Amino acid sequence: MEKITRNDVKNLYEYEKHRGELRRQVIETKARRRIAVGDRVTFVFENRETVLNQIHEMMRAERIVDDDKLVEEIEVYNELIPDAGELSATMFIEIPELKMIQPELDKLLGIDDCVWIEVGDLSVKGRFDPRQSREDRISAVHYIRFPFSKEASDALKDGKTACIIIAHDRYRASAEIPEALRRELVGDLSP
């Protein structure tokens, strides 16, 4: 998937003029690319459109007009765009009670070794961004890459049943990937 360049990003004025329509489009896209796995974890599979939206929104929130600062933001967010043969997702651990956030997150230490996509009888283990995990603390938001072999990619394209699985001692859940999301992911894996 092609990375975002400075030329892809609208200036703040142009973005504001088109923001309503662009946000409507990305909300529709993210709805197709979102999947809940159990009652506390949601994945949003990233692509060029979702990442470009994040750059625009960050630029808007921080009032970024300096080109050097904008290029830095683009470099950071480009890490979310999957490389050839892989999928990229943001995993959100959702804990609604403020006082329970850290205690509940602490129970999930090690979750970064317990997430994979199963396609037919093939498994694609998630690779978490190592900068987001420590031995004693985890974040509520994680960036994950799923490196697909050609066989796993072909199985997904061929319509084999696909599931996201979390097998942590304190959080076990799975969700079958619906057809609309499967089509999106196949597109991400296509050259």
C-alpha cells in the first residue's frame, strides 16, 4: 500500500472546507473495517484513507501549519500503513469505568503475545509495536501488523473462514471476520 506524501495532505484551510464530507467518508470506511472481539477489544484495520484522515485531524487539532512539523506527523502515521503482504490494525481495549482502566489493563499484560488471525487452518500471528508495551504496563491502544504468507493471503482471497482470536489467560475471545471486512482486507493484501 502506498505511503502518504506531503502532496497528499491538504493545507489546513482546504481541509476545513471539505472536512464534513471527508469525515463522512472515513466514518463509513472505518465502519466496514471495524470488528469487536469480545466485549472489551475492538480492531480497526488501517489503510491509506484512515491514516490520511488521522493526519488531517491531528493537523487540525494541533493547528499544524509548519511544513517540517507536518512531514514529521506524516512519517509517524505512515507506520500504520501496512507494507506489502501484511495487514495493519489499531487495537483498542475499551474500559468504560475511569477508576478501573489501569487495574483492568494491568490484568491484560502479555496480550501482545496472544492475538492472531486464523484463515482456514492457517494462523497469522499479530506483531505488536514494541514501543507500546513494557513488562509492567500496557496501553489501551496498540498498533499491530499481521504478516500474511502467500498461502494465508490466498486462503483469505478464496473466502476461507477467517477469525480474529485473542487467547490471553484473562481475556479469551474470537470473532469471525464478516464478508464486508474480508473484502476490504483482501484489497489491502492485493498488490
